[in-house]
Amino acid sequence: MNNTNLYPLTFKPIVKERVWGSETWVLSGLDQDASVIDNGFLKGNSINETLEVYLTDLVGAGIYDACGDEFPILIKYLTVNEFLSVQVHPDDNRAAEMHHAYGKTEMWYIMDAKPEARLYLGFNREMTPAEFYSRCEQETLPEVMNCIKPVKGECYFIPAGLVHACGGGLTIAEVQQVSDITYRVYDWGREHDPATAREMHMELAIDCIDYHKHVPAPATTGLLVDSPYFKVRFEMMDEPQEIDGSALDEFVVYMELEGSLTVLSGGLPYKPSGKGCILIPASVDHWKLVPEGKTAFLEITR
């Protein structure tokens, strides 16, 4: 444990261009892409370097015991223009066995959606591995998936094993386990064109897919997701609010959706770098949230 007091932390965004759009990683615990702090005396240190020094002061005793020196969450903004491949992520057991990594359960919060935007989430009826494989080969997989016209303000939980895709003009806030393992199973025909083909992962994916019928049930208010890997709550605020976190033994992250949020702690103001997030370490007991006008944000804990 370190005797130098922690404070609300902000981070330098990591921008990744994709064939379908772009990702902005605003808080990442992945060792190869760990977020770098950009405020205060810890500026220039990565989140994992800081965790190795501050241990439970940063994340809380229970989280540190479970996750060690790797910050357990990855938080992104997605700008989705073209369609993502239909993909699936392994669970913890499969990821540990095949990749010595965590699995990937995630959630998508729809910040904006064009009229032509679509989500594909899970199967609209019971499936078998054989039929799934055949439909990928015949390019008819979307016919047996739930096709959703997303609406701003909806949140969709995507557990490991659920096949999914999206595209057509979306801005998404994504919260996920600290993992970057994706199995592509269908790429809208792009996989058959040498100019656009990307690696596919059918053999890896077929044993970790949930073939049961899935009924999408978006959340829109309050506690959006309560999973073993992260908890996410939607908040809308237009007046300052004092927060007493002295009874908490965990970090809290605030991720901006609309408007602008300032955190006051120890008499000092803290703001995200651009559109981003602020991490409140577990050892910080009191802070104040100050919105500029009506401000919407996600509160993320583990």
C-alpha cells in the first residue's frame, strides 16, 4: 500500500481505426494497450503500473483479490459505420484454456442510431451447430438472428457465447471484461473477396456459441447491467450531488454520454480528457459531481 493519496484519474484516449469505423478506448486494463493517466502526479503511468503500486487503494480489496494487477474492465466508444462481422466471444473457461486470457462479456449502450442502423443479437429460434455452420457457408445466417432497429438510450447485455453484430450508423458506449478475443463467424460476404477478407474463426467459435433462442430485452433506466464482471447504472443529472463513498471498497468510473461532468475532490476539479471517463479510486471517500447543464453518464463499478 502506498502512502501518497490517490485522486480522481483521467486517461489519454486510445483511438483504433477499424474497417467498419473506429473505437476510442477510454479506459483499458489490457497489458498491451493499458490506458495512460494524463493528470496529476501519476501522469504518464499506466493504469496497471499504478495498480501494482496502490493495490487495494485503487480498486478495492475484493476486486484486487479476484483480479490482481490487471485492471479488470475495458471501456470504449464505438463509431460504427459499416457492419461489424457476426462474431462471438468465449467465456472465461474457454478463453483461459485456449488463450490464457479472460473471456469477454460486454454491453452496448446506444448513444445514437441512424434510421438504417441495425443490431443482430442471438438466434430467433433454437439452432444446432450443424445448421449454424451451413448457414454461414450459404450466407443465410442473418435470417435466423434477431434483427433489431436500435433506439438511442437502449442498453443491450451481450454475454459470452451470444452471436452478435451491428452497423448502419451507430455510436455506442461499450463496457466489457478486459479481453480482446473475438471469433468472427460471418462477414457479410466480405470474407469471400480477397480484397476485403479477414481471418475467420469458425473452428474456435462453434463450440462456445449459445445455440438457444435469445429474446433481446434492452434496459433503458437505472441499473442497466448487474453481472459478475461489471455493474452499469444510467444517471441523468442537472444539479450538483455530494457522494459519500466511505463505505465502498471498490473503484467507480463515470463515463460521459451527453453534456459535461466535473468531479470535485479535495477542493480540486477533475474533468475527462475530451469525451471520456473519470476513475474514482477505492481509497477516495468523498467527492462531488457537478454537471454542466443536463448531463447523462454511466456509473461503472465491479
